[in-house]
Amino acid sequence: MSQYEMHGGGSPLLEKGLLRVLSPGGRRGLSILIYHRVLPQKDPLFPGEVDREEFDQQLALLKSRFTILPLLDAVRRARSGDLPPRAACITFDDGYADNAEVALPLLLKHGLHATFFIATGFLNGGRMWNDSVIELARRAPGGGLDASSLGLGQHALGSIADRQRAIPALIGQLKYLPMEERLAQVNRLADLARCELPADLMMNTAQLHKLRDAGMGLGAHTVNHPILARLPAAQARQEIASGKAALEDLLGQNVLLFAYPNGKPGEDYLPEHVSMVRELGFEGAVSTAWGASKGRQDVYQLPRFTPWDRSRLRFVLRLARNLTVSAQLV
């Protein structure tokens, strides 16, 4: 029996009625969901990460309660003010290989569309810095990791719980370092951990083409996934422009959508970056500010949210609550 069946939910009519009231269409009520990975099976280190079975169930629920639109269509309809009631979009960030191997078959099964935002610098064997931290904490031998020589402290690794604590502790210390310094520190940390890290977490070109050929949306997410607000303006613009150009070259088609890395307005990107995205020819862009777009929307700062609840009732209630939140943008 699935978790959704076990925990149950409210009345289908009540669910649909609540969502219709909160998302009446026109210029109101566009819900955009963020995913990153869909795992083949549960990961003991991250038991809350969505796996194949849960994603299948979530797609069935979304299909029954929302009008799922391709994001580019939603951007255009938001601009013209003719969104349908309960309009929603599904998006994925970063470009993980499981997006093509696990998520795509389920999207096709349900006849649903998603847009995948790709950081092009990690394709074909690359690895995001935070995944390097996760994998070295997962794979490091022995009972601990002494990173005090790097100013990163000492971390017990004797149990899964220890490793779960070490990962956010290390990521929190590294996240807002300048990009080059952060990468250098991660490389030093990997050397200390004395373990081999995987080279197949992110998509290769064939998997990217698989998404394209299935009719999915592809959007830009810079080259190296930097925090734009921490870069000089010229470097930030180059990251955005080069990511767009690289993806267009790989796909042989225009790339018209962008996702701000990390995506918190005022912290990870600023008004100047919104202007850059507009000037570089994108039609729309998404943040990670919670909420649903309402009224006359800024299609270059569309809010998104992550649906992490695992019971049907809580999942629906979070979707409904998100429709009541006014996103704080720059």
C-alpha cells in the first residue's frame, strides 16, 4: 500500500474546490514546483528525497488536481493574463542524470511536461561542489574526517547519523565562499577524505537529447552554478550568457527560460541580474522564492516551491498554502 493510500487525504471535491478558489485563472495562481532529483530507491543519507514510487504518486495527484502546463506556455499565458484555473508547472534544477533515467519515464507515463534547468559546466562527467561534499562524506573510510587544517573542523563519520550531520555542517561553511576558493577547498577536502567520487551524477549529452526528443523543456542555469550576487557584474553576465549559448549549441534550439542559481531574491540574485536575463533574450526566469504568481506577474522572477510532504493530505495542503503566499522579490 502506498504512503498516499495509507495516510489518505481529504475529499476529492473539497481538494479541487479549495485549489480552484485559490487559483482561479487569469493572472492569478500559477504554482511552479521545484525538484532536483528523483532517486531509483531510497537513500539512507537522505530519506526525505523523492524516489521513483513517490514521484509517480505525486504526478498522479498533480494531474488530477492541476492543469499542468509547459513552463514556457505558462510564462506567455501569464503575460497575456489567460492562465487556466489551477495552473501549475513542474521544473527540475541542475541537470542530474536521474532526471532522464528515472523522472522522464514517469512524466511520459502520466502525459505530463516538465522543464529542466541545466548547469552546463557539469555535463558529461562533472559534479557539483555540494555533491562532492555529500559523496565524500558518504564514502570516506574510518570513523571521522579531520578538516581542521582547512579551517572546516572535525567531523565524526562513524554512523549514518554522523554523516548526515557532517554534510550540512561542511556545506554551510563552504556555500558562500567565492567560487574559485570554494572549489579549491572542496578539492582539498576530497583529498583528505581519501575516496573515489562518482562521475555519473549529472547528465551526459545523450541524456540531454533524450529530454529534448521527448518534448520536455530545457532552460539555462549558468555554467558553474555560482551565486550571482557574489560575482562582479561582468562575470555574472558571462555565466548567464555562456550557459545559454552552450545549451543552445548542444540542443540545436533556442533556450528561452532561465533559473537563478540558489534563487533567493536579494540574497542570491539582485535586480541587475534580472535585467541581464531580460537583455540576453530570455522570455522568463524562475526564483526559489515561495509563493504563487498573482496579479500582474514579473515573468523574470516567477516564484517556485518544493513539495516535500509525503502524505497525500499534507501534500495537497502545502500546495494550497503556497497559493496564499505572496513571494518577496527584488
